[in-house]
Amino acid sequence: MVETCLKQEAADIIHSKGYPGWRPNMNSKILRITRDSYKRLFGREPQVRAIHAGLECGLIFEKFKGIDMISFGPTIRGPHTPEEKIGIKTVQMFWDLLIDVIANIPDEQE
């Protein structure tokens, strides 16, 4: 729909390849640390799933093959639309989780 509108105004349109794919490692060390932190902080198991988010991970993984990483954040509904909303409580939860995960990443020597 956007492309059609732009073409009516004689805009030049270029499509890029998009973001490279990224398959999360469900057995990764950082995921285990994050799950443990979540359970400790919030008293329940986190929902762990692959969703259409965290596309930056594909770009990072393309440059650093084999890097152990995850993507997580606050709850967002209707992203990239005028109806986009964020769950305010989940922002604090995200922050607390991030700080705890960072504090529990072992030194490389361990």
C-alpha cells in the first residue's frame, strides 16, 4: 500500500534484502542464565519462544558466527503502527531482568 502511494508521486523505490535470519539456540548458556534470573526475580517460568522480533540478532550473528545470544524485552503490542503500546509494568521487569542477567554472566575464565 505504501509502495503504491509512493509510485503515484513518482518516487524511486528500492527493496533491500532485509535482515538475515537467526535461529535461537534453545540450549545456550545465556538463555539458561536468563531463565534462572527470570525465575528468581518473578517466581515463575518465562515464556521462551521465537517471534518476529529481535531482528538485530540476525545482523549481529552474521558478523560474529557462533555468538551466544538471546533477544528479550518488554511486552509491545501493535509494533510499528499508530496503535503501538508498551506494557509499562514489563518495562521495569525488563530492566530488572537485564541487570540481573548481566550480574550473573560468568567471567570468561569460569
